[in-house]
Amino acid sequence: MNEQSEPSAASAGRGRSPAAVKALAPDPDPHPGQAPAPRGELLRALAHDLLTVERDPLPKMSRPRWLSRLPHVAVGYAALFFGFLTTEQLADHYHVTGGPPLVAALLTGASIVVAMFRPIAGWWLGLLAGGLSAWLIHPHVGWGQTWPWTGGGLIALAPVLLLVALRVPPRVTVTVVGVSVALTGLAEVFWKPEHGQSIVLPALLLYGFVGLLGYALRATRLARGKLVEQETLTEEERAQRTLLEERNRIARELHDVVAHHMSVISIQAQVAPHLVENPSAELKENLAGIRENALEALTELRRVLGVLRSEQPDDPANPHHPQPTLAELDGLVDNVRGAGLDVTTEVAGIRRPLAPGVELTAYRIVQEALSNCLRHAPGSRVEVGIAYGPRELHLCIANSAPTRPAPPSHGAGHGLLGMRERAGMLGGELAAGPRPGGGYEVSAVLPMDPETKKDAEEA
């Protein structure tokens, strides 16, 4: 009875924000189905990628909630740490002090923070910080000291490259890593101190590893996003299929009711002339016309029923098959009691026959609600209330909290969809939700005369 939520086309996303869903979505191919671009176009595309500084925030972790901001906190601490490390190494190892080292430290920390929101812009800041540090330490490089990066500067660019690789396509990651290593090599070729130690190979290994790590994490995130998208589509299709099946079932039942009434009309029109002494020719002709129209309508109904039942071979094939009414509710309750539920019923007002559609809808709502109790609230106490008002029929099916765990269920509120469809078809209303003290409650209001209510609403 705990079908508390219905499948929604938007469910999709299973509680995720639009920003998180966008972050999980795979990058679209800008030129699907086209042949590989010539080298000139590829170079222009790479140049465009390296000059694009659009906002692309690092997505939050979705679960658990208290960890959602962990990446942002980690990036903030990394920015502070590497900024301080840059100042400390410039002062202690190379004896560079004053304002320029402070600027280099600020650029180093800022590059990490900016890369969290604009990855390419953060990378450019990181290169600028490294270039400034190389320029500052060049006159002070001694025997065995690294250049052009300080040890901290070499490592500080790694988180920037990781943040870049997490958000950009693989070709951009390869380009960014390659440019970073190439600039290190070019600086050494044209401006290497006599006793400086080369770090091109360490830079290549470190940045290459970071790029591969970022690519792997990005691929995993995109694959997970695609899986979530497919699961959402599958759930929407399942909900739509269930809704269509329920509507089909309702249509078959209502066709059975209408077919039964048409049969009765046909028989009454045939018998009526024999109940009147010396009926006039005009009366016989009118009654014959009524019978003929009823038979034609019945024939068409049987054809429609044949089409509807062709997809449900287990349904009874007889269009005159009797449909359940509230008079059979006691038998339904006895069956549920036999299945292990404590069910009590209470009827208020004057119990009387209602329109067949109302009787059928009320019976099906109670039946589905009791089935939900069996599935989702084993061992609970269930109260079924039916109140006959002057113009409306009130239904209330409420259960207490279950006394034992419910078995796993694959339902997703589809039963509630069917009940709402039935109530709405008659112009009624249905509400369902948890009770304050535990348990669940389904209540419905059905008009006694759906046609009267429909006419009143149209007026």
C-alpha cells in the first residue's frame, strides 16, 4: 500500500538536478556521420578548444549528500597548499622574495580554483604561474636544482590538468598535456641554466598519468550517466505501457457493460409488441427500428471487443461476461482475509444499486487498494469504508503500518495510475498518501451519476 509515487516522465532522473544530469550526459558529436576532418580543420578545432574559456563547473557528487561538496573542498585546500608551497620554495631554495613570488603563488592557487569552473582558463593561468616562476628562479638555479619548474610548481599543474581532463573531450586533454610538456622542453632548450636539472621526462610521466586518470574518470562518469538515462527511458516506457494496458482493460470492461445493456434493449424491443394489445403498425415499426439499431450497435461493440481482447487472450471472450459490483465486495474482502490481512468494512448511508460504470470502478479501486496492502503492508490492519451520499460515493481504504517486512516489489505506482484513470473517467477524484501515524490511505469520490456531473461541469 506504499505506492507513494507514480512514474513520471520527468522522473527521470531519479532525483538529480538539471545541472547534474547535464554533467552526466555524453558530449554530442558536433558533426555526426561526417568523414574525418582535414588536418587544417583539425588544427583550427584544437585552437578553438584551447581558446575556449566557457563556464563548465565541476559537478557535485550526488551521493551521499554530505560528500556532495567534497571535490570543491579538496580543490580549495589544494589551491592554498600549492600557493603556500610556491612561496616557500622560491624563498628557501632559490632565495627569491618580495612581491613577485607572492604573485606567482596567487597565480598558482588561482589556476586550481579557476580550473574548477573554467578548465581551459585555469590551465592557461597555471602555465602563466609556471612561466613566472621559471623567470624568477632562472638567475638563481644552482647545481642539481630543477628548472624550469620548481618541485611544487611541477606538481601544482597536475591537479589543474586533472580538472581539465575531467570535463573536456580526449583530444583536448591530449593537446593540453602535450602543450604543457612541450613548453617545458622548449624552455629548457632555449633558456636552460648551465647546472639546472631537466624535468621534461618527469613532467611527461606525471602529466601523462594525470591525463589518463582524468580521461578514465570522465569516461566512467559519462557511462554512468548514459546508464541512468537508459534506465529512466526504460522506466518511462514501462509506466506508459502499464498505463495503456490499464486503459485497455478499462475499455474492455466498459464495452462489456455497454454490450450487456444493448442486448437487453434489443430483447425488450422484440418482446414489447407482445405485451401490448393490438399494437399499432407505427409502434411495431419504431420498436423494430430500436431493435435493429441495438443489434447493429451490439455487432460493432463485439468487433471492438474482439480487437481489444486480441492482445489479451486470457480475458473472457464473452461480451456478456458479468462485471463485478459492490454487491460482491464481501467475497473480495473474505479472500483478502484468507491471505492474512485483518480487514474490516463499514458501510454508511443507504446501500443501493448504482450505475454499472460506478459500481465497476468502485469495486476495482477497492480491489487494487487491498492488493497493494497485501504486497506492501503484510500483517497490517485494513479498514474499508464506503459511504453512500446523495450524489457521490465515498471510498476510503486505510491500512496501519506493516508488522513484518514487505517482500521486494517491482511496482512503481502503476496501480495508483490505474485507480486515478478509473476515477477520472467518471469525473471523480482519488487521493493517496501515507498516514500521519504510519500506514497508507487511498480515498476516492465518485459521482453517482457521471453524466449529470459532466453536464454540470460543461455548463
